[in-house]
Amino acid sequence: MVPVNVMDDVPAMMPNKPAHETVSVSGGCFEIEFERARLHIRGDVSPAMLKLLIRELSL
């Protein structure tokens, strides 16, 4: 299980681009924007967990 916060809408850290191009890193958090979702992660996330999240949201 991963603790999450669901937010209505948060301004993107970068302009809209396809998911594979939109990755922003800033001050211990990063954001990946997908066609239908935005993943905003703060703190440490294992590479395996990050891969899983990206794979699931890319479907």
C-alpha cells in the first residue's frame, strides 16, 4: 500500500506534454503528467514502485 492524497486539481509544474516527456523534479518532489492523470510524488519512492505507478497510469 502507498499512502496517497487525492486532489481536485493542482497546477502542473510543466506545460502539457505526452507522459513520456513530462517529468519535473523540484525540492524533494516530482510530477509526472499523463494523458488522464497527474502523479505528484513527495519524498522517497523506490524505483520498482515508480515503475508500477507509471505502468498502471499509462494504460
